[in-house]
Amino acid sequence: QVQLVESGGGLVQAGGSLRLSCAASGRTYNMGWFRQAPGKEREFVASLRWSGGRTYANDSVKGRFTISSDNAKNTVYLQMNSLKPEDTAVYYCAAGFSLGVGVRDFGSWGQGTQVTVSS
């Protein structure tokens, strides 16, 4: 199983930016970011395929969030711009060998990092 270590969360005002990082101990097919707000289900944010770099994003974050990678460092990033209070959640990095972007498509998860956006 791949070990994932996230960093970069914090408190930011609406309209601000944050960058999350996820360092992986090994290489899988797919890397993703999910988030979970209190009382809500974990939801897909964005994903990236190591081979080819193809990316996918939830409509709610398109144009504001960008997923990218540093293949040499086995690290994936989530650049979050124009943050909104509704982006407040615990953000999780995930790794998997499936083509899908659902929670069940990812077998390894990071510990989560809190992102809080104040209005």
C-alpha cells in the first residue's frame, strides 16, 4: 500500500489561495484529491494520472483549482485559488489503480488536512 503525506492546509480569507501537497511513497495509476465537510459525504475534487498527466476536476472547482504533479518527487499538488467559504473541508489525498474517480476507486488515503475559508 502506498503511504501518502499531505501538507499545506490552513485558514484563509475568501478569495485567497492555498496549495496542498501530497508526497507518495510509491507510484500508482491515479492520484486524487477529495474533501469532506462536516456532516457531508466525502466528495471528489480532482484527479491526475501519472502516465500522461491527464486531469479531471469536479465542476464546482473548475477554473479555480488545479491539480499537478512533480513526477521526480512522487508528489501531487492542488493549487486552490479564489477560495470560497463552501470550500471549507478536510482535504484528503488518495492513490489508486483504477480508472474511476469515486471514493472506492482509491485504495490508499492520506491523513487529511484542514482547509478553512473565512467570509
